[in-house]
Amino acid sequence: MTQTVLTESESPRSILDARPEHSADSPISVHAMTVAYSRKPVLWDVDYDAPSNALVAIVGPNGAGKSTLIKACLGLIPRAAGTVEFWGQSYKQARSKIGYVPQRESVDWDFPVSALDVVCMGRYRKIGWCRPVTKHHKLAAMDALERVGMADFAKRQISQLSGGQQQRVFLARALTQEAELYFMDEPFAGVDAATERAIIEVLRELRANGKTVIVVHHDLQTVPEYFDYALLLNMRVVAAGPVSEVFTNKNLHKTYGGRLTLLAEASEAVARAAGGN
Amino acid sequence: MRPGGTSVQPLIEPIDNASEIVKVLTLHGGFNTNAVILGTTLLGIAAGVIGAFALLRKRSLTADALSHATLPGIAGAFLIATALGYSGRSMPVLMLGAAITGVIGVACIHLILQHTRLKEDAAIGIVLSVFFGIGIVLLSVVQTSKTGSAAGINHYIYGQTAAMTRSDAYLMGTIGVIASLIALVMLKEFMVVCFNEGFARSTGMPVWLIDSILLGLVVLITVSGLQAVGLILIVAMLIIPPAAARFWTDRLWRLVLISAFIGGLSGYGGAAISAIFPRKPAGSVIVLVAGSLFLVSMLLAPTRGVLADTARRIRLRLLIARDHVLESLYEIELGIANSMHPHASWWLIRLMSLRGWIKQDPHGLVLSESGREQGKRIHRNHRLWEQYLVSYADIAPTHVDWSVDQVEHVLSDELIADLEAALLERGISIPASNGGRA
């Protein structure tokens, strides 16, 4: 039901502007993507081509759909409309070249595993079904822990780590995926200064090696210092491009503008019509 | 598979003297008794292994709904088999029926969750009770029917090892071994899905398939344990061993092993005890053994156990009381305080002089050399933290005392160094480490 409503709202626009097709050399190219969470649209008609070999910040207020955008790109939540391509390929084809750092709060840290166990999970796809984690993969995991400054904590149970250390373990796990494109969901949220330095160092190292990293970021102050590109998001793309161009007061005001936007109101209306809240 | 015979002789005879008890426990109680005890032990091990993953995937209550939803399948399979002229009491037939309605029950939970706004607890409660209700109605039909062999069917509710044949026991044991092996081979896949489903899916793992395999294993355990444990209590064999094992370890593979051990011990103990006292339903005895092991684990396990936790807390409280006494004696020496801290009870003073922190002197209590060092350190930590709170956290100087009293004892050396750096950075004078105020 929701889908019909949204597809209908699509049609007039696609007549109005002929939008670019997916670009094959962009690490990720999102076209006309709309996403709804339990009948309520949270992202409307997103078009975005990420540059390669860059650090990209996704910024926007709470509920702007930042995490949702990442999850929809990774196929973790269904898209109501639109397409996503990675280097001109589908997600399935490109999956081995994509790494992911979920939000730290999304897991139960009392889970009975060590930091090393968690990092090894990044290798499971390479290891294959029902095969044990071999020494070779454990060494790769140790190497990743070393890169985030956590080698001394490899044997620790994860609940004994501080929030920042847990975040670095997640980062190390993504590093073992040896990807070309990384998605990171709020890696800087609530971390200590040492962790923030470690993460930004790793990000720069990745960029120096030609990778692209797309980061959901909360701290507007550090955007110009840490990132090359920004995607300003509030249920739709407000602006996207080099930080120096798009990170302007006017754009930020449009993104964070105090009043409920018409989009948010429309979302509520769709949810209500679909028998929602 | 048992031939079409309809009457069942209890294979385990009542035993009432002590040497017989020892014989049963040491597997010298006769071939049939041994088969049942061995089968139940293997089932317990398998339930421990698979239960560990079900618990970590937070699916334990789904397993409960599943086991209750097997009753209509058991009664239905009996009715259909009898109507077709077969023996309604054939174990594989009943297990098949049980598995079918059990899975339908779980499917109903998923349908309710997908299409309504009900939460999981409500969905589980509804499915569990409605399916069990249907089962009871069908069971009453079974019991009023003229087939003489109907009587045994209600054993599946509470479990009755005494009614088991040797082949039933072998079937149960074999399924247990196979299910455990599958779970162990897939340890890695289960681990990542239980810990971080989103990440697993992002790497292309078919989470639905892994969940289905886990569900399939739970179904296997449930239906093969119906006869020995009964459908009401079988869920206990899936929950209690891993919950108890969690107290002993924080590594997954060790958790699985300990859980298997506790499950196996419960199965063995329960089957043996109910072989010695045949009127005790095996299911409840197994659960009572598991429950006792859980209680022991909860109380006695090092680090995660309740007693260890309490001991740690008492130790910390003693440490804080000791620090307070040392601090106030030190401050009395410096002349900035003139009364003893209220924590100074007579036995604490006694304990501290035994440990050589303080000495009794004609004028009263005085610090020993080591006690003075300690008092100086605490006094300084107190000042540092106080100044930090006042200058960084904007807390009024009159309000800092309580929070300082809690924190000063747990400050690590690194944290103290950080505090000093933070205060120096703001140009705030810090107390010199050689005591007194700077």
C-alpha cells in the first residue's frame, strides 16, 4: 500500500527532470531512492554519486535518515523505490569490496566473545561456510587490531572494553574486510580523544590507499577538518559536494532548520493513511 | 522403529535398595535402563549446545511456544495413523506430527509480528496457549476413542522415561549427536548472526537460512525429547544449561562446552533418578537437576557469580572505609581536620592496626609510616578531583564532597596523570605530590 503511494509521488518528478544515470566509476551511485520504515517514509527520492578516493561525511539532524541511507544502500532494509549501484554493479556483485561499521549501540556488548573474535568476523566471508578460522586469518585480525592501537586488548572480553575501545574493535573488523568502499555509522559518537585520533588516522590511511569512506557524522565542527566531501541530508539530499562548497551556513540552515519540514509532515500523513500512529 | 505392537511394558522396573541405585547410576542397571539413560544424556548434551545459540539469539521463548505447539501434532498424528490402520504410537510418526505443528506455531508468531503491531511476547503467548488448547481438545478426542493404546499419549506432556523402548532411546540419542555436530560445525555462522545480525547480512550471509537451521535444530531437540522430558518442560533443557554456563565463562566455545556438560549431567541424573524411582516423571526430575546446577552456578561461579560479586562489593566498601580513616588521620596530623571519619568503627580500627596501617598511642590513634604514605595519596587525590569538578564541571565547591568521596578511591594512576594535565592546562595549581597543599 505504502509502495503504491510512493511510486505515484515519483512519476511527476521523473518527467520534470531527466536525471543522470548511474555513473560506472563512482564507488556508489544512488538513484531515486525512497525508503520507508514501518510504513513511514524516512528518505525521499535520494540521488547521490560518491566521489572515489575520498572521505565523505553524511550530516543531518536526528531522524534525517543518515543511518537509514547506509542501511538501504547495503540492502539491510528494503527500498520502497530507486536503485543503488557500486562501480556500476549490483550490491551482490560488489559485496566483497564493501566494508561496514555498524553503530556501536546496535549490539549487545555482554556477548561472550573476545575482541579478536569480533575482528575475525570480518574474515568470515573469505573463510567460507563451516570452516574454522585459521592462523592466517587470525594474523590478519591481529594486524587490524594493531592498526587501531588495540593489539594489547585482543584477548579481552568485549564488555571489559571502554566505549571508545569497542568502537575501535568495530573499525578493526571492517579493516579486515579489505574493502574498497567503507560505510561507517557514527564511529565518532561518544568516543574518547585517543579513539578519535586513532579513527581519523585510519581514515586518512585508507584515503591514502585510494579507498572511499562514507561516514555518518554528528560533530559539525570537525567536518571541514576531517572530510573532503559532505552530504547534507534531511529526509532528502539538501546538498552534496566538496566540503568547501557545500558546507555553507545557508545549506546548514536548510538541513537543520528548526521547523518541521513539509516532508516530515507528509511522512506522518502517509503513515496515518496507511493505518499508522 | 517399533513393530505394530500395541501394549507397552515399562522397561524400567522399580528398584528399592541402595546397591541397585548404585548399579543404575554406574550404568549397571540393565540394558534397557542404560539405553534410556544414555539416550537422555545425549539429548541433554545436544539441548545444551543448541540452547546456547537459541539463548544468544534470544529465541528461547520461541522454543517454548514451539514445544507447546507440538501437542496438536502429536494427537493429530495419532488420530490419523490409527484411522489409516497403523499403530498410532509409533515414535517417528508422532515426532513428525509434532514437528509439523511446532513449525506452524513458529510461523504463526512470525506472521503476527509481520502484520500487526503486537510485540513478540504477546505473539508468543497467543500462539503457545492457542496451540496447546487445540492439542488438549484433540487429546480428549484421542482418549475417548476406542483404541486401547491411547493411554500413553498424555505421557508426552510431562515425559515418562519408564514408557520408553530401547529403539526410542537410540533414536533420541542419535538425533542428539547429529544435532550437536551440526551446531558445532556452524559455530562461526551462529556466532556472527547472534552477535551482529546487520553486519552478517552486510557481508552477504543468508541470515534467514542460518536462523532456519537453528530453528530446525531446536525442533529436532524438542520432538526427540518429547517422550523423555515432555513438551511442557523440554524448553528448560534449552534455557537452563546455557544460562548456568554463562556464569562460568565469557568465551562462546567454552560456554557451549559447559552448557553441553550441564545439559548432559541433567539428562543423565534425571533419567537415572527416575529409573530408581519410576513414579517420578523424568521430565521434572531432569529439570530439577538442571535447576540445582543453575543455582550452584549462579551462587558460586567465580567473577560472575552472586557470591563473588557480593564479596567484591564488600571489599570495595571496606577499602573505602579504610581510606577514609587514613585520610582523616592524615588531615588531623596536618591540622586541617579535627575529628575522625564516622566510618571508623572499632573492628575496622582493629583490622587496620593488625595490618600495620595505624598504631595505638597513649594520645590515641596515629598513622604508621605506610599508613601516612597512603593517607597522603588519598588526600591528594581528593584535592585533585575536587579542583577538577569545580573548575571543569562547574559544580559548586560546597557540593563536590559526596562525589569526591566516591571517586577518590577508584582513581587509577593514568587517570590521576590525566587530571594533573587537565588542571595544569588551565593554569590551576595542583597539590604537590609530596603532601600538603601547593
